[in-house]
Amino acid sequence: MQHKELKTILSNNFVKFSLLPIFIIEVALLVLYFATNSLILEKNTTILLENSKIYSNTILKNEANTINQTLSNISKLATILQKEHANLFKYKTLNINRSLAQFNIAENGVFYKTNKDGSSLYYSSKTPIGQEEKNKAIFTENMDLTFKSIVDTNPMITAAYFNSYDNMNRLYPYIDKVYEQYGKHIHMEDYNFYYLADKKHNPDKKPVWTGAYLDPAGKGWMLSCIVPIYNNGFLEGVSGLDITIDTFVKNMLNTKLHYDAKIFMVDKEGMILAMPKSIEELLNLKELKSHSYSNAITQTVNKPKKFNLFKNKNPFAIQLKKLLQNNINTVNFDIKEKKYVALQQTVPTADWKLIILVERNKVFSSITKLKNIANKIGYFAILFLIIFSFLLLYYLLKQSSKVSKTIVGPILNLATQTKHIETLNLDSNLLDTEISEIHQLNTNFLRMASELNKKSKKIIAKELALLKSNETLELKVKERTIQIEEKNKQLKVLAQTDYLTGLYNRAKINEVLNYELKYSKRYHTIFGVMMIDIDLFKQINDNYGHQLGDTVLCEFANLLKENSRETDTVGRWGGEEFFIIVENVDKDAILKLAEILRVVISNYAFSIIKYKTASFGVSIYQSNDDINTIVSRADAALYKAKKHGKNRVEFL
């Protein structure tokens, strides 16, 4: 191929290959710009509308799941109260540190608690206060520890309480001058937070959520999770956990959402339970969060009818009524030339409805702004290109001769310098060009690139090998770490558990004993211990063999575990001896529990040998006790039971 000088080529082809293509490209770019913008905006509008529905539905589900989880957790806490309070009424055991409660009778005849430790207590003036009522006021002091733990550690929960059938109220936190807050008489069965949990309204005896009501305890508008407390089939009362409407709104409904979406909660009857300020403005309502208490609340006070979407005549309420009554997920409607979309989601724990409201114009606001900006950019681009074209034409005519003179020299110098660089190898051929200078530059550049490419491949190969080695090592370390952690878990179980019976071993029993001693000394509580020995167990091994003996031990262990309280710690002390640590009991209570276990064991038919008895040594915590002293008393009591004929319970 014949090579030409660059100066000659530039001069000959300037007009042909510069001005006309530039003009064509400018026009094409402008057409492409406006066409593309129009198409993108149209597509984005459709996508954004669909995405807004998907987003709103996702947010709604997430919020509903969050609220449902919160309500479910509160329901679980209420279930814990239900079990604890049922056991409390069954055994009526008093924790000593709670027996210091002081009571008095107010001028209006109300029996109330005077010291401000724990919860307040109120007994209606119409309830005759005898010894039974006083005892109830005292032993229900045991509720305070759990009340305090739940309320103080759960920001959603405002109060915890127990209301009895005979018009007693125990509520945490403490209400000062409770006799003034409630008045001289309060009939519990007149309030929704009591009767909704009774057998008629709640035959399954499960946690129940109330609607919004005005709290007699002075906390304003409230929602409650309540559970019935039964004792041998009799409804002793109702325990509950309170959430104020204000707390619910602040913690659950004040989330800042895209598109300025609005979210609020209603019950299955259409009554608005809680709503943020944005919904108040649309429905022309003012959320009831607080209340000025001029008189005592003597019956259930529900929200006014205007808060019920089924009865409110506001245009938004009418449209939302369709959403709820027709049980559909989405409804679209227009109000005052504005388009809206509303979606609903059920909160299954309380059978409430969570509703989200989105204004469609706000969904498209970003698209509208983007369209205006794009048009302004397009018009500016047209003006700029017109000016630029004239300036470019003038400039190119003036500079073409200078360019042709000045471009050749630097290229020749660069070509000369590249003859000494040989470090890169690009897999390509020499350029097919008419310019001899660029031809020479290309030749030198490819030589340099070839060498660089060879060296780069070697470096990359070494780095890949090193990376693979590091990944293999990291994987092995991770696998070994998992193996070690699993072994540690197994060792921990073996260290605390008796291999035969699956109960705690002696080491674990000693650990729990040590904890209970420290706890009792610090909080002045009482716990007890039982040492149990299977009577004439050696005869089983002698007559039937050790294998049957092991079977009897396992069955005996299961009897103790199944017939002990959940809070008791059951373990194998050694051989045929077993040990039980019983929390929060006095002498009478632990002797009663021991006697129950003794009867259960004596009536149980063991494998092969059938009936077998056991002897019990029982003791309770005394001041300045250590492990040795309390265990020694239980051991001595066991020896006494053996000495006096076995199959009996002795206490020391």
C-alpha cells in the first residue's frame, strides 16, 4: 500500500469528513434524545404505578407482620401471666418479701394499699372486707414481680393488672390515691376489659384484644390484651396488659413512607383504633390519645361513632367502607379531582385491619419533574448545538491549516520514542492506514504491548494460584471451627446431665443450689429442697439385674419430672437418690408437693417389679444456710424417713 503524508490527507478530506457528518450526528442525537425521553417517561409511568402498588402492598404486609408480631408477643406475655396467676390462686403461696404490704380504708370506704412498692391495690367499698379478701390482697402481691418485669422492659406496654370477680383491682405501675381515681365503687363486670374474657365471650380461655376504650386508671384511650384466670373452673378474675393509643401511634404508625403514603388501623367492626395525624386531616377527625378525668369512669367508654368508618359520612370513610365490607385487597377512587388507591391487610392476632392510602399524583411527581427537566435540557441542547455549529465551522476553517502543520511533528516524535518500549502484546494486526507515521507508531506500540502482555499473564497466573490457596485454607479453618463449636455444645450437655436418666447431674444441682442461696440471701425469698431415695432398691438389682434397675431409675426420674412444677429443678443425686430444688415455697407448701410425689410414686406400676415406694427428706432455706447445711438437713430428714418405716415424708 502506498503511504501518504498526513498533511496532505488532512487538507484533501477536511470538508468531506468533518462538517457534514457533524451536522447529521447533531440532528440524529436530538431526535434520538426526545424520542428516547418520551418512551422512557411513558414506560416509567406504567412501571412506577405498578411498583407503587407493589411497594405499598409490601410495606403494608411488613407493617402488618410487625404489628402482628408485636401483638403476638404481648399475647404470649399475657399467657405467661395467665399460667402464673392460675397457679397463684391454686396454691395461694406468699412470697415473704411481699408480705410487708400495708393497707388502709379510705374515707369513701375503699380498701387500698398504702405503701408505693410495686402495684397499687383497690377494693370496692361495696365489697365486705373479711379475712379472705385481706388474704387475697396479700398473696396477689406475688404478681408484682412479673408485672414490673413486663412493663419496665416493654416500651409498648403501659400497664399490667389483675381484676377480680369481687371488684378488686391490682395494677402496675402504682396509682397514687387510687380510691379517688376509681371512686368508691367499680363493678368490674361492666367493663370490656373484664367481660370480653369471661366464659360467654371467650369460651376457649385464650388471650383476647379489646377495642379502644377510655381507661378508668387515668391513662387515656387504651387497647388491652386480656386473659381469664380460672381456679378449678371458677373465674377468679381477668389479667391484662395495656397499650395506649398514643403509644401505638408513636411506635407503630408514624413510619415515614414513600409517596407520602398514610397508614392506620381499624378493628373488624370498622372502628378506627389508631391513626397518625395525616389520616386525622383526611377524615376530619382528631385522634383520641389523652383525656381530662373530671369524674371516675364507671363503665366502658368506647370511641364516638364518628370514628367508625361504617358510620362516618366523610368521602374518604365511604370509600374505605367499600374496601372493608367487600373484603377486597385494593380499591381505587377519586375525591376532589385527586386519584387515590387504598389497600388493606389483616393483623390475624387481633383480627384488625391495617390500611394504607396513597395519592397517585404523588407517585408520579418525580416523573413529572423529570419530564420538565428533560424538556428544558433538550431545548437548551438545540440552542447550544446551533451556536456550536457556527462557531465550529469558523474555527475549523481557520485552524485546519495549522493542524495539518503541527500534528505531524509530535506523532513522529512519539513513534521514535515507542521504538524502545517492548512491554505489551495485544492480539491484533497492524492498522490498515494510509498514514506512514501512524503505521510506524502502531508497529512499535504492538511490539511493546506484546511484551507487557506476556509478563502480565505470568503475574496474573501467580495471583490466581495464591488466591485459590487462600480460599482453600479459609474453608478448612471454617469447617474446623464449626466442628469445634459442635463438640463444645455436646460437652456442655454432658457436663450438666446424668447419662442414664437425662436429669441434671449432681454438679448442675450444686450450681443451681448455689444460685438459689445467693438469690434468697439478696432478696429474702425462701426455697426448699427434697432428697428422695427409692426404698429397697438394692433388691431390684439383686433379684432382677442391673438392667432392670436402670429401667426403674429412668421411670422414676420421669415421674419426678412430670409431676414437678416447671420452675422446679429435678436431678439425680447419685445411685437411687434424687434431688429437687423448689422455688418460692414455705414449709407447708413443700410438704404438700412432696406428699403428692410420694403418692404418685407409690401408685405407679413400674416395669416387671410393679409397685415401689420412696422416702422423702425435706428442708427449706434458713438464714446463713450454705449448700452443706441445707443438704445435710435434707439428708438427715431422709434418714429419719427410712428409720421410721420408709414410704414417708420427713422435714428438718
